Amino acid sequence: MASEGVLLGMGNPLLDISAVVDDAFLTKYDIKLNNAILAEEKHLPMYDELASKSNVDYIAGGATQNSIRVAQWMLQTPGATSYMGCIGKDKFGEEMKKNAQAAGVTAHYYEDETAPTGTCAVCVVGGERSLVANLSAANCYKSEHLKRPENWALVEKAKYIYIAGFFLTVSPDSIQLVAEHAAANNKVFLMNLSAPFICEFFRDAQEKVLPYVDYIFGNETEAKIFAKVRGWETENIEEIALKISQLPLSVGPGQEHRRLREGRLLRCQCHHPALWLHVP
């Protein structure tokens, strides 16, 4: 049985607001079928309209929070997982907290008083989904929240820490604090490349944390961009995975065991079979 708080996630929480709509709804808000976009000003009234529908469902979402909820379901131990991110002080924030609690996740949200809770409209038409994300408060996380004793206690309790690359755009200093703690205390730190633009435009922040990462996850496109921005003249996924596995790990005084523990793992999946590379 998993211990309490064994897995901690940090990321950008978005409340998924899902409802069945019609073509007229998509036309009203200029949304294409089976598309995923970031919200513009014209989309903002849509969230309350979706929430007013009788068939609406709320899901505590966002890349990392989704992973944590699935892990919680798999572990089947109340409170085995915990999560931190930023929401607003509003009705959607309250829905987020209720949903996370119902999933069994111990969620310590930073509640921003100036921005609304991040939301993702899930507009379902004929079995197809159109997604419109409004990040809002999800972009407002501060490391001061992480440093509070009741929140840092979640970091100290965790044995595994997972953060998606998207969080590099929000609070890289929080990631660094947690990564250094994981390395110093022989914990497992995991990250996801998340998206090509993270690898391309947030390389400096990514480079700073990479020496602390034990396991890296990504898809084929992300791996190729990761290689391209580093001047690796290859698009061969096996070669890229091998190079990533050989990137230096942070080894401080008394931390020589990190060289001997797990090495690096990269998971890539697309139309080819999944690739798992482990190089001790």
C-alpha cells in the first residue's frame, strides 16, 4: 500500500467545464470543431454559459493535475498524492477544490485574489470535443506559497515529485527549490517536456533544472525539438533518448549515489511503439 503523500505534483490547474453543445454554440463563439485553442476576449462569456447548462460536468484538470488524479485512482490509498498550483477566489475555484477532494488528492492551492480560476471549456458536439483554455490564475503561482510550512511539508513527505514542463512558464524558481530538495534527499524527480514551445522558448529555465531530473517524459515531436535547439544533428528518437540519458546529473557532496541509481529514462510515443530507454 502506498504511503500518504508519496507523490507530489505541481502545475497549472485548470477546471474543465464540459457540456454537450450544438453547432450554433460553436458558431456563436467562433470555435472550430475538434480544435484546441487559448481563449480570447470573445470567449470569456462562454464559461458561465457552459456552467449554466444542465448537463455540465466539472473536472479538476490541467496536465499535471490530471496525472496526479490518475495516479491517485491507481494507488487507491486516500491522500497518497498531493498537488499545488494557483486558482482564483471564485466559484470555479471552489469547484476545483471540491473535485480534487472527491478524487482523494490533497490539494494545497494558492488562491490569487486578482485573477479568476483557470478554466478549459470542453464543448462536445456529436462525440467530438473542442477545447478553449483560459489559463488566468494558473499563471500566477508564487514560490512564497511553496515556502509556507504547511505546503513545504508536502514536499518533505513526498518520495516522488512530478512537474510538467508547462510550469516552467509560471514559477521556475519553485521548480528549482523542489528539484534541489529532491536531489539532496535521494528522492525521484520527474518532468515532462510538455510541448515543443517549452523546449524551444524556455530552454534556459529547462537547462537549469535538467541536472536534477531523474526521469524525463516526452513525445516524438518534443524530443526532436529538444535535440534541434541543442544542435544535435539527428532526428532519430533512439539517438536523442540516448543523448538525453547521458546529460549530466547534479551530484553534490554525499550525492554520488545519484550516478548509480537510475540514470535517465525518456518515454516517446506517437505512431511508433512507445520507447523506454534506461541507461544506468
